[in-house]
Amino acid sequence: MTEPIRVLVCDDQVLVRTGLVTIIDAQPDLEVVGECGDGQTAVELAGRLRPEVVVMDVRMPVLDGIEATRLLAGAGVPHPVKVLVVTTFNLDEYVYEALRAGASGFLLKDAPPSQLLHGIRTVATGAALLDPEVTRQLVGTYAARIRPAEGPPRDIPLTPRELEVLRLIANGLSNSEIAGTLVISQETVKTFVSRILAKLGLRDRVQAVVYAYRRGLVT
């Protein structure tokens, strides 16, 4: 039997935090290893408890969820933790800032428990919790802010086929949609995605989307 996914819950509202802990701990494949009410404590606990996923609120005292996410999963963090941001605020700006800070997913607190549990399991596997349509809308809104080029496309260490897959990922296509577009199997798509992330040193599909826009691969 595999070990349960270790989860840290961070929310400054005690009732909300208790509810999250209760829902998560009731699952045989999930285990809450700690809980707290501010971002600074979340960073400290994550360093001690080594959770695989941190469920993070946005608006909190001492250190907000965006900054805490940056310290846990941002660029240059030696041992990044996967962060699932859960908030009451359905604002594109929060989604954008959370993902830029290194979050692997974003959910609203009014989502049903099944979506929360699915979200934790999804980001724990290294996948990103963003529906393709959300990706399209998000990138469409903030493409101009993401796009400053970090270098010419010729410097990208990918094969032509991998570049093609990366462009499709950046356009918000799911694995099944990419498979249909390129007339290949979904397993082959998964292999391409894994290679792309490994070659570029990226954690998940969200980072791949931002990378593609920064390098001018999509417009």
C-alpha cells in the first residue's frame, strides 16, 4: 500500500480550516500533517513537516498566501513544495499572481469537496490544476505581461515535435486534444510533456505555458 499524500492546510479562518482538515483527513490516501493560520507559519511548518501539498489561502495575516507560495514554490527555491491555492476571491489577478508565485493549482472555496480532493491529488502528481479553458482565458488576459522574451526561440533545447507540443500546451489544449490534433496516442503526448518539462527544468504545465509566452512561441 502506498503512503498517503502529506498535506499542510493554511487558512486564517478557523472554521474554514477545520472543515478543510476534516474533509482531507477522511480520505485514506491523504493525511493532514499540519495546519496554521498565516503564511509565515506555513513556510516554517513546511520546512519541518515536508508536506507534498500545501493548501493555501490568499488573504492572511503576517504573510499573505501569494508571498508564502513564492517562498515555498517560487523560482530558486531549493526544495519546492506543491501549492494548491484555495480562496473566496474569484479574481483573475489572484489566479495570475498565485501561478506566477509558483502555485500548481487554484480553486475557489465554494467548490465541492470532491473538487478539493481531486485538486490535491492532481497537484501531488506534478500536474497543474487548470482547466484548458481557464488557461486560455488567463493567458489571454495576461499574455502582454507574461511575454517579455527571455531569449530567441532557437536557444530552446527541444526537438521540432516537442516545440509543437509545447505550443499546443500553451494554447490551452488538454492531452486528449493534443493527441487528436497530432494524430498520436495520449500516452505519447504524456511522454512528450514529460520530456519537455524535464528538458526545460519546469515543474508543471502552468510553468510550460508561461515559458512558451515568454519565449515568443505563441501569440
